[in-house]
Amino acid sequence: MGVPDTGRERALALDGLRAVAALLVIALHVGIYTGQVASSWLGIGQAGPLGPVISRFTVGVPIFFVLSGLLLYRPFADAARDGAPRPSTGRYLRHRAVRILPAYWLVALVALVWFGRDTLTAPLSALRTFLLLHIYGSDPIPAGLPQTWSLATEVSFYAVLPLLAVALHPLLRRGRTAVVLGVLGGVEAVTLLSVVLTHVPSAGPYPPSQLWLPEYAGYFAAGMALAVVAARTDEPPALARRPWLCWGVALGAYVLVSTPLTGSTLRYPTVGQALLEHALYLVVAVGLVVPLALGPARPERATPARLLSRPLPAWLGQISYGLFLWHMVVVEAWLRTTGERAGSADFPVLFPVTVVLSVGCAALSHYLVERPLRRLRGRTPVPRGRPSPRPAAT
């Protein structure tokens, strides 16, 4: 996914952070399937020595969600700041569909042909999978695609964002920034309520009626809030000019979320543990993003932005969507080829194999599927009589 035109190095740094988030997600899933991370959901027993650290790599998902809220809402916030009309909703939705669906359909087809013939031959189940509706129901997510629960949740945010933009646009045009931030704070309150509802004892472990978007909407709202601040601020805020302080706070929050204060992956968390986990993940994600999104367009040397904007992390960030999509196909294929069962594979072997093969698949997907379609998408004409919006996140 791309970024608004707010400085090349800043854009590359955000790409680099996406690469970090993708690698965290890969390490988490490899940790689960090698038994390093205990999982009450998958029935994998005691954690291995790497478990306490790897188990909270789930923070990669909140990082992705905060970045999505920031990058996708930024063109809307910029338009309101400039007194321009909102970017076209139809154009926005077409861009999202072209960006997300073709690569996902390719991975889903490979996964279903390889691991899920039963799903592929059941028209309704297959349709739900290809339309990213497979998280809404009691059927398990097909093998090779369990990570796509977060993609399906993100797609639901894509659908809701234009509605939020319609409501917030007049407020931002009138300079009611505090009111807008208050509304986004209300979205976070909805998430806190959802966390409570899905973790009370009466809901049971892993409730099938989990409120997917409400449960994670607070992360998207935090990213939207950063977009509002970025659009309204000419000079970097004081906190954004202290990147190592921001990242230090994020590290401290990560250390706390890795302690027994937030429970254990061996059992479903209590309400208090789930609320604390959400709050700490929010601090980690926002702490990492703030100096990259709001800091100087040309960061100084030896800053997180400068480190993440180097060629390798920036390139990995550009193909990070493919990394996210393909890595569980690689893991599932490895387990079936070697005959190892989930929870017993060797982490030092499977992790580098997964990274290398996923990078290869992601690069092919990026250059043969994603980038050509994005170029075609970029040829969509802008209607006459309407100013062209700023470059949108992709």
C-alpha cells in the first residue's frame, strides 16, 4: 500500500514499518505452528522458550490497522483542510477493490485448490471465502488463509470509511478539529465496549458472534486521528521530533503487554486482561507511527525513519501485502510436505524458510499482479469540473 505525497523519505519509512509489521505477523504464526507460542484456540500446549516474546507479535495487526486509518483518511483530511470537495467515494472504492482483491483471489484459489477442495466444491462456502465474508459464521477459515481474518476486518473498515468521511468533512472544513477528534475518540469507546462484550464469561471463549470491526475500530480511528493532526499541522509536533522517545514508549508498552498482566495465550483473556492488552497495543502502534507520520519530511540520521527508509525495509514494505497473504500458504505447505503437525515443527528452520519463500511469492505477486493492475487503475479519468484529489493511499 502506498502513501500520500508528504516527503519521499517519510513515505519510504512508512513502507519500512509495514515490513516490520509483516515480519512480526509471520514470526507469530510460525511460532504458533512450531509450538513456541501456546494456543488455546488451536489446542497447542505449553509454550517454548521464545513464546513470551513471540506471542505478542500480534501487535503487527494493530500497526497495520493504524497505518490504514492514517493513509486512507489522509486524502479526505487534506481535502477538508484545502476547502476542496471530498475525494470521490466511487473512485476510492474502485481503488480499494483493485488493490486488495486480485492478489487475494489468487492466494485464496491456490490455498483452496491445494488444501481445501471441500470448500472449493461448496459454492456458498467458496463464495464467502472469495468475498472475504468467511469470518462471519461458525465454519473454520480454510487452511492457508487463517490470517485473512484481519484482511476481512480491514475491508469492512474500507466500506465504513466513506460514511465517516461524509460526517467529518464539514466539521474539518469549519476547523472543528477538536470535535472530529472527539468523534474518533467515540469510535475507540465503541471498541472498548466491544472488547468487554466479547470477553465477559457469559460470551464463552472465542465467541462465534465476535464483533470484528467494532472490536478493532479503535486502531483505525487512531490512524484517522493522526491523519487529521498531520493535515492540520505545518510543523512537526514536539513529540514527533523525539522519535527515539516515541519508540522507547512503544517498547515499554510492548514489554508490559508481554507480562502476565495481559494473561496468557494458553487461555482466553478476562475482560481486564483484554482491555489492558488493547490499550498497550494501541500505545505500541501509535508510538511507532507518530514520528514517521508527523515527523520531519526529511528525517535526521540515526532516527527510526531514516533506518526504515533504507532500500531493503522499504522494498519489503512495498511487497508486504503479498508477504501477509502468502506466508500461511507456505507454512501449511511445509507442514503437509514434511509430515509435521501443527505445534511440532522446528522454528529455526521454518521461520527462515517461510520468510524466503514468502518474499519470493510476494515479489512475483507484486510485479506480475498488483503493480500492473495499479497502473491500469491510475488511468481512471477524473471527471471534469472537479479538482483532482491528492494522491490516495493504495
